[in-house]
Amino acid sequence: PSFGAPVSKEAVAIARDSTHGMARTEILCARCDAHLGHVFDDGPRPTNLRYCINSVVLDLEKEE
């Protein structure tokens, strides 16, 4: 899934990812350095960012 912003800026770290012959921006967990996904600059307003997060790292909570 993709999102317009992280839950909190403190939760993520950003790194350059140049694997597979591409230049991308990788999103990492700020606490444990785990790979979370990538962020692209073609997202919707207001951020114009698209955070593509690997679904295996999501911990979804049921709304009440």
C-alpha cells in the first residue's frame, strides 16, 4: 500500500537505494534500521510524496 506521509517523521529514516540499476529513496525504521519500502515524489497533494510500504511491516489496528 502507499501513503502520503509516515505516521511520524521520527519513526522513519531515509537512505539512497541504488540497487537494481535504479536511484530510489529507501525508507527505513528509525529504531531498528529495517527496510520498510520506498518513497517517490509523484504522490498526491499536499505532500506530493508516495510512501510505498511493504505490507509485511504493517501492524494494522482495528478502528472502534
